[in-house]
Amino acid sequence: MDLLTASWLFSSLFILLSLGLYTIITLYFAKKQRIVRKDFSYRPNVTIIVPVHNEESVIEKKLRNIIQTEYPAEKIDNVIVLDDNSTDGTLHKVNSFLRETICPFHLDAIKYRGLPGKVRAINWILPYIKTDIVVITDADSVWNKDSLVHLLTNFSNTQVGAVTGQIVIEKDTTSFSGSIESRYRDIFHIWRLGEANIDSVALLNGPLYAFRRVLISEINEKCLDDGYVAFEVRKKGFRATYEPNAIVYERASSTLGGEIRQKMRRAKRYISVLLLNRDLLGKEGRFGKFIYPSMIILHIVLPFVLYWFIFSSLFMTIRYPYLLLLSLVLIFPKIRALFLSFIINQTALVLCHFLPPISSWEPIKNLRPN
């Protein structure tokens, strides 16, 4: 067996085993009864933070969505629209909304004027938060009326340090990237639900997550905030769990290029989380022995192995043309969408290594509705 064939076979097996085994194992645990026990009547006091940067087109819809929540208004200590150096009419929209709408709870629009960056803005406001539980939610996402109730009842379990909701991509028949992103979220859902039952999730969903304030004093500016919180909570002996009934809706970018650029920035920050927490390897139960090592393989090693596989496949199909028959599986729409989603995410994980350090928002065109 020559070197090309050997390397092609190795990369094929590596992809199948790393991706396939993790998905199969998490799927098995996802189907098991949840290990996190909770009191469905539990209603802790919370502060909701909505970080914004040039969200003029979506902020009013977001605020109306929050007001419509079924969570008791007397338990919402404050809703903070945290404006990070917006240059559009975001704050004007918020102030107009406050004048025209009766809010059942206290709502503040606070201007952060430090160096731009979502994490910097959150770090600046955290010392002023008085409630035990903090909810972070994106301005361009909306949740179901009962999502906050489902999310926060998990904190009745004293082992839970953070909770995240399930992202559902809003249907858009005109968006190619949206249909692809939906397939990716199907796998993400399996992984997070399985991880929650195995031990603790490796990543929270940025559009909606909550954490115990006492566990998070500051978020590393180079890291993805929802990834950093998940690891920090586990490092301190608590669990980050996944609540599939806390559904939050998000729009995918209307362009494939915009989707990839967004994923590249998230990927770079998440890799920073993985590298920053190397001391967790082999520790903290199944998280450090199985989930965390798997994240390193899937997010750092696998993307480069995949691209070697694609490169070597070009030569292998020339040598063995019958290998082209394998591509026939792509005639099935769901398999094709899943395959494209996988390629896009792995491409972002490769290209993110060439990005400079990121701390600001750097908004992408086409991520907001007109």
C-alpha cells in the first residue's frame, strides 16, 4: 500500500470515527432520561442583559418579545439593553419604545463607552448585577413565551451553574444558508442534549443562556462568551446543562459568505476557550475525560484531516474512478444539506486560524433584516 492510499484510508477512518462515534454516543445519552432533576415551580429573580451594537432594525421586536414572556414580571429585577458604541438609532428606538409602552418590569438602556466588544461590555456591567441569576440573550433572536420559564427552572438544582436553550433557525425558503444551518443545528441539538446527560455541555447557545452570577466574575476577552461560561462553570464544580424546551429562534445570514465569516469569528473564539482550559483535560469527571478531548479533536484536529481527505480524494478518484459512486448519496436532499453544513463549518474552523485577534463586534452585512 503506497503512502497516498494509506493516508487517504487513515483520514477516512479518522473522520468516520471521530465524528460518527461522538454523534452516536451523544445520541444514545440524549435518548436517556435527563440526569438534571428540577422543580418546575422554581422562579428565581433574574436580570436579563441584551447586548446590542447597531441593532436598530431588530431591537423593538426583541423588547416586545421579552415583555410577552410568561415568566413572572416581579421576578425580573431588570432588563438591561447594553449598548456597545452603536452608531445607528438603536438607543433612540429603545427610548421611543419606553415612552410608548408600559413595561411590567424595570427596563434600562445603558450606554457602554469603553473599547468596543461584546465581552468587554458584559464584563463592565457584571459587577452592578444584584440578582443571583443572569440571562444573556441576543437582540436578533426571539423566544417562545414559556422559554424563560423552562430555562430558569433548571436552577432549582443546586448542581446547575449555567443553562442554555435550543436554537431553531427561522424558516426562510429564499435562504440557502438557512436550510444548511438548520441541518447543522440538528446535530448540535443531539450533541448538547447528550453532553448534558453525560456530564456538562461544552458550549452554550449565545442567543439564550443563563448562569449563576457568583460563578462568573469576568469573561476572557479573547474567548467566546457562551463557550467560556460553559467551561468556567464546570471548572468550578457545577454543570452547564441544555434545556430543549427553552426554544429561541434565530435567522441565518442571507448570504453564504456572511454565514462563513460569522462562523469563522465564533470558531476562533471557541478555539481560544479550548486552548485556555487545557488544565481540565482528564479532570472533572466525564467532561474532562471525554467531552473536552472530543471538542479538541472535532474543532482543532478534524478540520485539517478533512481537507487532507478532500485533497487526497482528488488523486484517489483518478486512480480508482469507481470511488465517484460514493457521491451518489448526495442526491438525497437531507444528506446533501448535512454534508454542505459539515463542509462549511469545517472550512470556518480551518480559516479562523488565519484571522487576527478579535474583540469587537465587527458586524456582518445581511445578518439583519432590512
